[in-house]
Amino acid sequence: MRIDRFEDGGRCELRLRGELRLSNAREVFERALAEDCSRVVLDFSGCEVEDRALSALAELLNEAHLGIAVQGLRERPRPAPV
């Protein structure tokens, strides 16, 4: 997984590339926490996201009471019943 950073005025956008796994969730959280911007946006549009990783990241962000926006998440098709 790779994180590209873009800044526009007081807004920082962190674009995640590759695959976000549970083992990377804390790294993404710490990276977002370290940003010195008035608004941080996590962009998942170029990233496959493991469900457990998203849950862990959401829990970390919620506990930290950070105002971070999220974009680029898309609903995955549900597997066919067996």
C-alpha cells in the first residue's frame, strides 16, 4: 500500500493506492493524525479495502474524535449464495 499526499489550501488529501489490509490500518490512522491541515480527506478510490481494515480504521478515527472526511469507498458486490 502507498499513500500519496496532496495539499490544496488548508486541505490535505491522502490518496491510498494498492490494498488496505488490517495490518496497515494503524499506519493510515497515524499518517492522518500527523497531518497539520484544517481538513484531512482519506481517498480510497485507488485502493482495495479489506473489511476488517476499514472497521479497525473507523474505530481508531472515532476514538480519536478527528474530523476526517472519507471519499472513494464503493460497495462491493455480495457473493452469490451457495
